[in-house]
Amino acid sequence: MTLRLGDYAPDFTANSTEGWIAFHDYLGDGWGILLSHPGDFTPVSTTELGEVSRLIGEFERRDTKVVGVSVDSVTSHPDWADDIKEATGHSLNFPLVGDPDRVIASLYGAIHPFADDSATVRSVVVVGPDKRVELLMSYPASTGRDFTEVLRALDSLQLAARHPVVTPANWQEGDDVIVAPAIPDEDAKVRFPLGFRTVTDYLRYTPPPGRVAGSGRGEESRST
């Protein structure tokens, strides 16, 4: 199955380290992130799960729940969780699902036959409150994920979901954003009271919505 941006995120019910969960019900009205892992007791995934556990407060602040998926049985997860705590200093604090039959991995396109026809690659799937797929990233088994980038992308997605803006290259939370090209200048003057800076007829920068005048980065670009 090929999962695409905008697709309805497949629902599933599976056993996890926190008991049986129904994915959509578990996410509720908030955002979700599904993380696939090649298997238990793998070195890169051990560091990743420890890092996500360290950052779980950042995801919660963004009304986002994280679910991990490993192709091993949930019965081996507790011993792996012990290793994660020992190796990283952080206890596993989000559900880790067992997927020994690779049903979930197949639903989410996390098995790449040219890489390995049995183990999953390191996929990141961001699911919006409407249960649509908002972002897809896949890493080979050899490369650990950058969860600072996952949070950055999540910030961009959530900002664009609330306001008619998009974010430029290397954008960070608090930086100026781009007025959506579909918004005419007259409407933009109303929607963005701090003003906007026109670079081309399709590229207009504005401070992020909600910023108070005279505070934060990008102050110098407030002009109409």
C-alpha cells in the first residue's frame, strides 16, 4: 500500500505497552505521530525511543500523541524498555505497539522491499485531528531520526492549520512566515495587523500570527 499526503490514516487496534489501543480513539481530537521501528533491541531505535521519551512534554504541549510500532511482539517490549532506560536515562512513556504480523507496517507503507522485505524502515507519519496524513518521512534502518526536525515540521503544520500561512526554508518557531499566495494584499492587511513585506508578487513575509508588536524575531520585517 502506498500512503500519500492527504490520505485517511488507516485505523487499527493493537496491543501495546499501555494495553490495547484503537489508534484513532487514542488520538481523540488531537494530532498524532506514528513511528515505525525495525525491531526490538536494535541500537538506533533504542536511542530514538529514549529521545522521544525525553521530548514527550514537547509533543504534549502541541496536543500530539506519539505511538511507536515495532515488528516484534509486545511481550518483548518490557525488557527492551528496561534497556532504553539504562541506555538513555529516560523511561518509555508512550505506547509501543507490537506488530509481529506486520499488518500495521504494511498499512502505513513502512516496509520497503528493496531495503528489507521483512523489517520496517524508520517512518514518521503525522496525523491531523481529522485523521488525515499531514506529513510522511522515511529513513533507512541505518539512520536515526532527527526529532528536532519532527517538532519543527509539526509546528509548521499546526501553524498552517490555524492561519493562511506557509513556512520558508529552515523556518523555526517564532520566525517570520509567508502569507499564503491565495490571499490578496487587501485581505492580508486585515488578517495580518503587524503588516507584511513584499519580496515578489507571490512571496510576502509576515510575523507569525499571535506575535505582539515589538517582541520576538523578525521585527525588522514588519512593513506594508
